[in-house]
Amino acid sequence: MPFGLLEVVAGRLTVIVGTSRETSDFIADGIEWWWTTNQDRLVSIRQLTIDLDNGPENASCRTQFIKRMVAFADRHQLEIELVYYPPYHSKYNPIERCWGVLERHWNGTLLNSVDTVLEWAHTMTWKGLHPIVELLDKTYEKGVRIAKKAFQKFEVRLQRDEVLPKYYVRILPLLG
């Protein structure tokens, strides 16, 4: 399954293909891989805004995802803003247009192997550029959750919007 990161201003698309399940850990690993791969180019960035579709794997109430994002913020000393599209509004998320291009690109192709998926993803173009494509060949367990009491130490780190607390979360790194 593909997961994508789109740098909207630069038009750079990264497609991460997983061989297991789409989980909070898969998405967090994909974001971690993207940042680690690009941090030399983005050395001046201290705040990262991530637009998300509010899916079940990355929702702001998803304990494992939030735990991973708090750890990511601390590890890389980044302020993280998680901005969620409300239900049925993902059509406004620019990454969705990328998926439409990819679906048209491989239309009719039998995607019967990881190599086929990777090759077709490599050969598509977005705004005249080929995407960066990476394979995460790792098994992810579904249903990983943090117990309510254990999650409290992560929840106190979150700054939620007063009006729309499910749709905007800010995470400040612990200075280290």
C-alpha cells in the first residue's frame, strides 16, 4: 500500500510503499524516513506542518500515532503541527490529486508484485517530476494502542485548538 508525502510549495512527492499494513507505526516510520532523508536539504526548518486526512491510523485520538509524533518532535527538535481535514473533505488535500495521477498512470496494470508497484510509482510524474519512491518492507501489527493512563504523559504535551481540538494539534519538542 502506498503512503505519500507532498511538499506542496516545491511540488516534491514522496511515495512510500509498504508490504504489510497501513498502521500508525507505518505512517510514523514513513514520516521519519522522509525527514531523515531530507533533513540536510531542510536544515533551516524548525516547524513542520503535516496535513492529514483524519484516517483511523493517524487521527489525533490515535494514541500510538501521537506517541510516535511526540517522540519524532523531541528526536529532531521540531515543532510539529498536525492539521486534519474534516470527514469527507479529503478532496481538498493536495496529496489526493497525486493519488489520482498515480491511479491514471497505472490504470489497467496488474499490480501483482511489489516490484511492479515500485516501478509504476517511479515512472509517474507530478508537476513534471518523478516522485521519490521508497519501500518499507516491514511487518506492522494492527491495533497497537497506549493505555489511557500511560497516554496521559503524551496528551499533556499536546496543544489542541480550543474550537477544533480534533483537527489541530501542536507538539513542541522538549529542549534537549
